Amino acid sequence: MKRITRNIIIYTLIAGVVVVLIGYRAGWFAKESVAAKGDYGSEERELPVTVYIARPGELTDRIVATGTVLPAEEVTLSAEVAGRITAINFTEGATVSKGAVLVTINDAELNAQLEKVNYSIKLAEEREVRAKSLIQKEAISQEEYDRVLTELNTIKSEASLIKAQIQKTRITAPFSGTIGLRQVSEGAFVTPGQRIANLTQMQPVKIEFSVPERFSGSVTKNSKIAFSLEGNNKKYEATVYAVEPSIDQSTRSVTVRALYQNNKLELRPGSFARIEFELNHLESAIKVPAQAVIPELGSYRVFVYKSGIAIPADVGVGIRTTEYVQITSGINPGDTVIATGILQLRGDMPVSISNYMN
């Protein structure tokens, strides 16, 4: 009997200890309930945040695009007629002037034909002079004179044709520029269309790039663009001189070309260009960090710090850059806008300032 009583006491004590442990874990014996501490707990649970003081300042909206440096003019020089090259009158990489004879193809046969025709022209001219004298004396008919005159004009036309063929044996520069590497040698036989060399005009150069359709109205003739080259941080400025009138249906973008004088020949055609085009520039815009603005259905919201509490405010936005957003309504200059912890914030939530953004 005593043994049974002792066991009952032991089991009762064990059960009591278990209940006490469970109670402490469950918070049954806490002196102060969570509810008594407020909706978000004590001050130890305040969310540390970084804030930004909204103030007026300059704000520029830019678009960044990639482009290509193009020559002002470029052409592949090629032969128009078949023949053997008798002279090459240029040095690779040199500058040549418009109209300069660069390559000559053998024209000996054509010159011989022209000489023969010139003799025929001289004889036909003498006949025409005699016939003209005779018709004035009414010694021959008008028909006979017309036949002599037609013969003269026909021979002159043959001479013009031969001269045009001779001209084709001379490859000339269509514009001033820099000539590239030649693909033929003196004495080589060339055929029509065979490539001789490239001629490039590098002063000025064109900068070609595309802008999205929604910005097409902002890019107009005489607009200024800034650009830089791959591996070169130097900034260049060019002027837009032409905009494609239609939108590319595959890319929904508009092709634009700008002109850079390239006086020092520092830009080479074919180079990659990084374009920056200014869409809008505001001298005094209220701006906040882009990460502080929360997009919602049809509206935008920020959290303003007031007396240790995060207060939500619906705002209107204007232009947006990668770093800042213009606020057009909803806050005033000098308001303290919360810039971090946005996803954790709720209205009237206690917060503490841990840092200020410049």
C-alpha cells in the first residue's frame, strides 16, 4: 500500500513538472502579453530603415542605345570592262581626290579605233562643206545635202561611243577619301565587276542607332546626342540629320542617323558606339530614389517617416531614370521618404532611421 502511494506521488510530481515546462514554453506565465505591447511589439521590434529627404533638383531623362559608326561615303571600286591593268596610280591607305585616275586598263585597241574614226570625221566634214556650198548654188538637192550631213553626224556618234569605252578603262575616284587595300596587281587581267579596292570618306562620319517607338517623337532633326566608343570613355557629340520616316515592324523602333565631323579622323567606320540621348531635363524636380516608389494598380505609393512611424502616401510620378523618380504630387519638399525595407513596411508601422541617403 505504501509502495503504491509513493508511486502515485512520483507520477504526480513528474506530471506537474511537465505542465510547468509546457506553460513556460507557451508563455502562460508571462507577466505581460504581446497584445499589451502594441500592434508591432516593443521598441526592439522597430524596423531600421534608410531614408531620403525629398528636395528639388536637376533631373534628366535619357535613353541609352547602341549604334554603329558609318562612313560618310563608301564604295567598292571595280572594273567596268575586261582587260589588262597597265597602271595603278594609288598607294594603299592614301588619301585621293575626287576625279583622280586610280587604275588604267589597256586601251590601245580603242585608241586605234578612235584615230581611224577621226580621219573619217575629217573627210566627212570636208564633204559637208562642199555640199553646203553646192546647195546654196542650187547645184544639188536638199536630200543630197541631208545625206552628207547625216553621214558626218553618224561618224561623230561613233567617235563619242569609242571615247565612252575608253573612259571605262580608267577607274577614277567618285569622291575624295581614303583608299583601302588593293586586290589586284599591275599586269593582271580583270573582268567586269571585279573588285579593285574600297574607297571610304571618313570625314565626317555618321552615327546610326535605333530608338524605341514610344520615344520616336522626341528625336528630331538637329537634336544633339552624346556617344562614346568601345574601350574609350571620351564623350563625343553629334547632331541628328535624318530620321527614318517609318517604324520597323519587326523591332518597333525608328532608325536615326547623326553626323560627327571627325576632323581628327579618330573615329573609324564600323566601330561600336554607345548612344545617350536626352529626352527631358528639369531644373527643379522633386525626386526620390527609384526603389522608394511602390507601383500599385493604377497608382504609385511611397512611405513617409513621421515621428517614428511609416505613413503611406499616394503619389503622382513624372519622368524616371535608373536612380530617381520625379514626384509630381503627394509629398512636399523636405519630407523624409523611406528608401529601404519597402517590402516589409505596413501602414503606421514603427521604424527607426539607421542611415540617410544623399
